[in-house]
Amino acid sequence: MQTIFITGANRGIGLELAKQYASDHWHVIATCRNPLTADRLKAVKGDVVIYQLDVSDINAIDLLVDKLKSQPIDVLFNNAGININKGISIGDIDYDAWARTMETNVFAPIRLAWKFKKNVLSSARKVMAFTSSLMGSIQLNRGGNVVYRSSKTALNMAANCLARELTCQGLIVAILHPGHVKTDMGGKDAPVTVIDSVRGMRNIIANLTPEDNFCFMNYDAKRYPW
């Protein structure tokens, strides 16, 4: 049985990842900040184990690493993220909010990926996936939302560096734009359903090759410039 580890699994993309992988008989390790209130996650049928995890809490990560030290992880999906301080010009940025965004969207997923690298490298698949955003593309930048954009640009670079450091050990890193998805973050008018987004990203993950290691891809497998 293959295993996937998902952060931010209580809602949106993370929840749908848990549902779809569980329905395909994967062992799902689902994490979120407050499992007690994660009713939709707890209702997912299948081999799903839920752990409390604030991805910004280093001690919590270390405790979970110790708990799962003998567990191979085929796919580590870093999905948790925030988008705050929207629509603010550079002159009006809340720098505390910017720092909080960088901690959650960049430092936390890279730290977690590194902490769990032994679990991933001991698996058959050896995949780490990161939920990024087209807003992180420098070449396609249209301005605005500098806090979120800059966090995703930094994540892309850090994840790319991670891939280059560990590719010699067989690691494949998928840096994925899920599309503009109908979630709490994306809004009800977003054009892409969460089901279609996750289905597309799963298809990418299922067909990854080492040649995909340094690519930035849309959920439909279209490649984007950095």
C-alpha cells in the first residue's frame, strides 16, 4: 500500500486530496491544526490517520517525525498555506503579516520536507509535491498582492533547490499550480472545481519522471515559466 502525507488536510485542496487518495486505497496521513473541529476530514472513508500539526511549529514537526520514523512516505504533499494582506500596495504592507506569510508558505513546507526526507527517500515513489501558485511566476507577474506572490516565488526557488540537492538520491519534486480553485481561499466564483484540480495534480504525480524535477506545472500539466 502506498502512503501520502498531506498538510492542511481539513479543507479545500488538502481535504480533496485525502478523499481521492483514500478512495484509491492509499494510506493517508492527514494533518491539520485542529483535528477536533475537522469534521469533514474525519468523515473521509478509507485508511486515513489524522494528526494534529501546525506546520509553523518546529517542535510539533519533530514530534511527528519521531512518531512516523519507520513509515515510508511515497508522496509528501505540502499543501498548507495562507493568503493575507491581499490587494495592498507595497507602501501599505503589514510587515508582520508578510513575515507570517513567509513562515507559513515558505519556511514551514521546506523545513517539513527536509525533516521527512528520510521517510520519502525510503519509499518506492520518492515524491515531494508543493502547492504553489501562478502568482509566484516572475515572468508572468502582473503586479499586486506582493505578500502572497513573493511567498510563492520564494517557495518555488527553495523547492527547486531542494530537488537539485536530493535528486541524486532519487527524489522527484513537483511544484504545482492547482489553478484558480473554488475553495475558501480561491472564492466561490473561481473557475476550477477542487475535484478537477486535485484529479489533475494526482495525474501529474502518478506520471512524474526525473525529467519533471525542475518544472513548474499547472494542474493540467501545462508548464509555466519561473
